[in-house]
Amino acid sequence: METALYLIPVTLGETPLERVLPQHNSEIIKEIRYFIVENVRTARRFLRRVDAQFDIDGSQFFELNKHTSPADIAGFLAPLAEGKSMGVISEAGCPAVADPGADVVAIAQRKGMKVVPLVGPSSIILSVMASGFNGQSFAFHGYLPIKPEERARRLKQLEQRIYNEDETQLFIETPYRNGKMIEDIIKNCRPQTKLCIAANLTCDDEFVRTRMVKEWKGNIPDLSKIPAIFLLYK
């Protein structure tokens, strides 16, 4: 196996690994003993799902989240500099996409280290595919402001980009606020603007539906406990 920083996707939920991750990923993972992870506990659980006999105790984990200092992040790549392959594991989906893993990838690129992205599920790409919206021009914005006035203003800005630039707009929300997000979209966006809601992608209870904003009124699904991504288009 070539020495590199491997970007290791994980499932978006309790989806069977074989449904969304190629066997090649498992073969790569089994050879790595140094991991940069968003959460050590969930990363260990994922590795055990890949291989029940995985040598957890013989592996080293570097935790990377919003509290990690830049100095610590730079030091995480020491094993790679010594010729040992490393893996980056996110909480869900693809690492370094709307994920703190991007910081360590940027350092690896600056230092000329080889970076290898492995194939896996991305809620951003999957939702665009299933929405029926423009897949040639789209923008992902992460979380929108929480304050009502700021959120309303941001929603209207994103909606204007749909009509001015013919660009699909994507964003997410904390699951327990999903219902409020849908209400705010209905309140602030044009009735004819289209809203796609994609929730629990790749899971058995996957939900993907596209309707005009006015058609969602009175038909808000209960998504209070599951991850969802919202897409707006004309």
C-alpha cells in the first residue's frame, strides 16, 4: 500500500457497510494504525465494524475538532512524515467536506504529502442527485444563522441566488431544529420556489421529497431526530 493520508468515508447512519463502501476501503483501513478522527469513540466503533479483529489498542488516534489548536493539527502528521500511512475519519460521510478534517488535509497538501480520497457516501452529492435540481451549479452553506432576523435575511439572499445565478442552494440544520427550519423556509421564501428535503440518506427510512414551498405548508414531516439536508431551487 502506498504511503499517504487516506480520507476514509463512513456510513451516514447504521447502513450496512457493504451497501455504501467498497471492499477496497476495508483493505486500506486494515493496513493503517494512525488515525486523525473527529471523535475517538465513534471512530473505534467504525473500525470494529470494518474488522471485528481490528487492532484498536495497537492504533494511535489524534482527535480533530473545532477545539483543536492549529499547532496540534500540524503535529498530527508526524507519523506520515516518518513514512507511515494515516487515515482521516469523520463522524459521518466524507471527511474534509463540511468537516474539520479539511484543516489537516490543507497542511498535508502544503507539505507535499500524498492525499488519497476514498469512495464513500456524501449527503451533499446524494441529495443533489435526488432533488431534480441543477447539478452543474450548486453551493453548500453549512448551518444558517440561528437568530430569526439573520436567518430570514440569509434565506432570502440564498433564494435570490437561485433566480439570479441559476444555482442550487444547500444547507443543513441540527436535527432537533429541522422542523423550525422548514417553517422558516415556508415563511420567508417565495411560494413557487422549490424545496427538497433529504433525510437519513442511504438508511432504511430514507426520506427525499421535492415540492414547491407552498406545497410543504401543512405537510411538514417529523424530522426532529434525524439528519437532513435542505435544497432550494427555482
